[in-house]
Amino acid sequence: MSEQAKQAEGKASKDSSALMERLGYLLGQAHFMHRSLADRALRPLGLRPKEFGALLILVKEGPMSQRALGERQRVDRTTTVAVVDELEGEDLVQRRPSAYDRRAHELHVTRKGRRVLTKALDVALRVEEDFLRPLSSEERRQFRKLLERLISS
Amino acid sequence: MSEQAKQAEGKASKDSSALMERLGYLLGQAHFMHRSLADRALRPLGLRPKEFGALLILVKEGPMSQRALGERQRVDRTTTVAVVDELEGEDLVQRRPSAYDRRAHELHVTRKGRRVLTKALDVALRVEEDFLRPLSSEERRQFRKLLERLISS
DNA sequence: TATTGTTATACTCTATAACTATA
DNA sequence: TATAGTTATAGAGTATAACAATA
């Protein structure tokens, strides 16, 4: 078992104060902890985080090309191929020929895809709540707002 | 160039609101952005983030075994071997036989290591400031405090 | 010429397994 | 038996390069 996995289960020793003062460490640990929870919670649904994100974007924003999806997720187009392969393999998404550009595929979420996303979204929201538990409601809102501003600027 | 690298340079399209509401995405992007800045800033000093962290811990907390260092950093002992190999190869850290346990090494930071750390710490602080620029001083303190509570609990 | 999607390949990071030498 | 460190190896994740079809 990895050291980080141990810590995610609360078996870790106390944090080093030297590192606790470094923003990179704080961000890295927070990201790792949340992703560990999310990975475990989404696995029963057969979704990895990137696949969950892709499904979410396609449902919320409608059909789009792989290129467009990749831009939304900020991943390379070769990564998008793998993500879409997975989703199509589980019949959550279909590649359809684009009417406007015969090079491109239009990605459509299947009915099964929508059902799975509904469950996954539910799971994801519980994970977020779980992760944010140490904070009050007001602090949670604040934390999200600060994060959004940091990554939007 | 990767999509995330583009966005780190401000060339990205607007964020997807569907993802901006997901905590995992916010944490992942924040972590990635900060690490990109830190990687680039520390590279001229020949340090990767993990090596910087190791040096920092050893200087602030004194000599310790590789096992102890690994626990502090929350990485596997095989990862620690690689980190220490790097640091020793650049003469920033020395492995010395432990007086108490002949299996173990005691890790000592060299004079050069201290000099490099001083510079690296300076660089790291500037990166943090740069990353946190969108927030006011009070908000920066708040953000750190919230992060610390999230990962300490 | 440039772009969409694809494949093959490579790179980074980190872990697991097996080992040596101690404890 | 268990632990510190090491090596060899493997896996996840994601990128680069080269290519076919199309713009």
C-alpha cells in the first residue's frame, strides 16, 4: 500500500510542518485525497474521472466533436480517443458521422449513458460533501469561490 | 503542446461551466497550474518538486533515514531511493551510515544543498505569490487555512 | 497546407515484488 | 520474522510523431 493510500485511510503520521507551509504540497494532497475518494466511488459504475467528466460535458452541452471535447477537458486529442473508446465500449456514448465535416465524429450520449451519469453525479456530489466535511457550509462556498477565481484568471 | 500547457499560458478557451462546478476539476486544475509554474521555476536550480520537498524537510527537521523522509513526503520507499539518488548525484545530500542501525542511512544536507535550498525556497515563495495573485491578502490566508484543515482531518 | 481522428510509441511518475543486509 | 534500502519491473496516465482522410 502506498504512503498516500495509508494517509487516505487515516493511518499516517503527523504532517511535516515544513511541507504544510508549501502551497504545492497542500494542493497536491488535497487533489490526491479527493481523487482517491472519487476513484473508489465511481469504479462500481465503470467510470474513471476523465470519463465521468466527458459524459458530464456531453450531457450538459450537447453533442460535439472529439476535438471540442478535448478542449473542454484540457487533454490531448489522443487522450480523448482513449476516453471515447472506453465510453463507446460500454455503450454510454456513440460516435456518429458529422453532417458538416466528414473528418469529424459527433459524440452522442446514449440513454444508458444518461442513466449512468445521473448515478455518477449523485456519487460525485456525495464525495465532494464527504471531502468538504471539515468545513462549515459558508466555508465550503468560500473555498469553491476562491478555487474558481484562482483557475479562471 | 498539451492542452493544459496551453491553458497555463492563457491560450485556453473559456472553462466549461459543467466542469467548473465539480470540485475534482477545480482541485486538479489548481494543482496542475501551480505545479507547472513551480516546475519551470525550479528547473534552473536542477530541482524537481519532490527533491525540493525532500531538501526542505531535511533542512528544517534535521538528518533522518530514508524511511522517515518517505513518510514525511508520503511516498513509497522506492520513490525515496530515486529522489535521494538525484540529490546525492548533485551533491546536495549525503548518505551516511547510521550509528544506531547499520541497515539505515542518515541523510545529511551538504553546504551546497543549503545554498540551493535557500534559492529554491525564494523561488517557491514567488511562485506561490504569483499563483495566489487573484486573491487579496486576507483571502490568501483564508485559502491556505481551509486547505490545511481539509488535508489534516 | 491545415485539421480530425487514429495508431504506435515513449515518457513520467510511482508502485509492487524480490532481494541483501541487518535487526 | 521483520525492516532499511536497493533493483528490476510494471502500471497508469498522458504526451509526441507519423499517418489517412478530408477541409
